[in-house]
Amino acid sequence: MKDYFLYRVKKGDTFWKIGENFGVSTEEIFRKNSIENPRRACPGEVIKIPLKGTKSPMFYRVKEGDTLWKISRENSVPVNVLIDINNLENPGSLRKGKIIKLRES
């Protein structure tokens, strides 16, 4: 089981901003990517984002009012990862009670 997911750095990203978006510290990002001398995040670069804790849940039951963005933020998993691992053709059609994967096994 992976304890991280991959993230492609976008224009304007900083390590601090990326960490804030996914609920991890810049130190955790640096450690996971063996970055000894912090530098600017380069657009297009793929970095590892550590999952929170080693016992992160694998599945999530959608609740009333949930959106992929909200689920993404609460579980530190990028929206595009949720879409990919759940093969969601229409991400806006989440229904209460649906069970989705938060990470691959």
C-alpha cells in the first residue's frame, strides 16, 4: 500500500500552498521527496504527497451535501485521483450513500 499519491505541480504552486491544500507540512513533502535544499516548485514536476497517517481510510460513504472537492480536502486526496480511481465519468453526480475509494489498495 502506498503512503503517498503523486501530484503534478501547477504554475503558481509553492510547496507551502501544496501542503496547505492537502493538509501536510512542507517538511513532510520535503522528506517524502528527499528534498534537502528547499527550492521553488517547478510546474510540471511530479512530487509525492504523503497521505495523512498510516491508517488512512480506503473508502468513503458519500453524505448529503458532499462534493468531490469537499471529500478531497477532508481526506487529503486530490480530486483528479478520486475521479481516476473511481472511474467517475460525471464527477458532479455523487449520490448520498455511494461508496467511493479514497486510495488504491
